[in-house]
Amino acid sequence: MSLPILAITSGEPAGIGPDLCAALPRRDWPARPVVLGDRAMIAARIHAVEPSVDLIDYVPDGTPRAGAIEVLHVPLTRPATPGRLDVANAPYVLSLLDRAISGCQSGEFAAMVTAPVHKGIICDAGVPFSGHTEYLAEATGTPLVVMMLVGGGLRVALATTHLPLKDVPAAITRPLLTDTLRILDADLRRHFGLASPRILVAGLNPHAGEGGHMGTEEIDTIAPVLEALRAEGMRLVGPLPADTLFVPHTLQQGDAVLAMFHDQGLPVLKHASFGGGVNVTLGLPIIRTSVDHGTALDLAGSGRADPGSLFAAVELAISMVRSRGAA
């Protein structure tokens, strides 16, 4: 039986993505991780960290070799220097994503795993870019995707992602919450093997609004959505005060948490798992996982970058591929 092929995008070339890829041969993966990036740049960065690792050119029907890294060559726009951003290479970073997406859509790749990119340098190149999640949604024609981070024994999904805090209340509508919870429930079943997932839903306001005294979004929007979806058979708990939702006793009652905004749920998860967490995009027609950290320009080329999050992202992608195949 052939091994599933995973597209590993090496990310911002001035960051630690290429360094992280150097560590892939440390594990005997039940898959073929293929690194997408400029071959010469990848070779230079890998050999600075792991001199004994061989690079072989990726061929779809090829055979992986122990201790080697398969590389799918995508040329840089301009030579890259570790730690030094160059706006000229922003199109290169996006071309890595585009190649991985097209390969996943065609069935060439079973999943894609992304190393970190630098949002600012892509925006500086004139491309509005708020993150992988939104880019993947647009590229695949998916009207709504859900960001979920996994790590430290937690699964935390987000109703809204990269929005200014002042814009969050207006963004949390009944249609958005309904569609988000349906995606979360469906993908927990499809990709995580949960036959009847239990989802803990946070309120928006302190103390989940405290009966309307600290905000009415829970009464006007969140609670009615939960009631309607429970009637469809979903197992939903909430809206719960976010400050006590993450205590162990409450977490034991759920398989995943839906937080209302980025910094409501992710600080807790990153405290529990930083360096080993995984970002998952739910609702896509393809499987995508990612590291849970940034480009760490100060560590690029130093040999000190921790590959723990990349390893966890690869492991989760493989697990999701298997769950999809078993469904």
C-alpha cells in the first residue's frame, strides 16, 4: 500500500520554516512528507542544521529514502537571507501555498502542512493577506472555514479570527454561529473520529453577559443558535463564561471548545501547548494543518528552532487522512 504524500510548505524563506523541515528525517513517518521550496535555499539551510541529510527531487510515483528529504522545487524570486525579510519573495511564499493547494485538490497530495509565513511582508507586496486560513478559503472557493487549534489536550475553534476586537460583536451573527458550529461538528466527526462530539460554547461578554447586565449577545444571538442546533441533535453546552470554561472539570465535559474571538481561546491553548500545538483549518475540501507559531526571524539559520509544532502538525495531518479514509 502506497504511503500518503503530504505537501510541507516551507513558508517565509527568511524565517525558521526551512530549518524546521531539516528535522523531518528524525522521524520514521507513515507518510511521505515532501518539502515545497527553492531547492538550493532548502539545501543550504538544511545542511547548516543537519549536514548528513540528503535531498532528493520529488517524483510523484517515487520511493522515499530513509534519512533523506524529498523536495519539490519552487524557485525563489531573489536569494533569501535568514532573518532578513525581502518583499520580493512574497510572491514565492504564495506560490508554495498555491502549489500545495492544487496538489491537494487534484489528489496528488493527501494533505498540506504549512510552516509559518509573515503576513506583513505579503501585505507590503500589495497582496491583502490576513492569514493562511482566509487565503485557503478563497483559493478553494469555500464560503466559510473554521480555525481550530489542537494541543495540550485541548481543541479550541474560533467563531471569528483575525478581526480587531471592536469589530467582533457585530461579526457574531446567528448565521455565522450556525454555520461555524455545523462545520465544527461535521469535521470533528469526519477527521477526528468522534461519533457524537460534545462542543462547549463560550459567551462573548464577561460572565456570559450575566443575564444581560454585561451585554446581550448571549441572549439575542448565541443561546438561540445553540437551542436550534440542539433540536437538530448536536451536543452543545453554553453559552459558558469564558473565564471558567477552561477549568479541568468543565473541559472534561466536552471534546472541543468554540471561542468567540481569537484572544479569548488561544492564549489558554498556547499556554498549555506552545511549541507543540497545531492549527487546523476546518470546512475545507482538503486537509490542512500548520504550526502554531510565527516565523521567529531571530532564530532562522541558528539551528535552535524547535520542530515540535511541525512534528505535531504532520502527525495530526496523517491522523486526519486516516480518519477520512476510514469514514
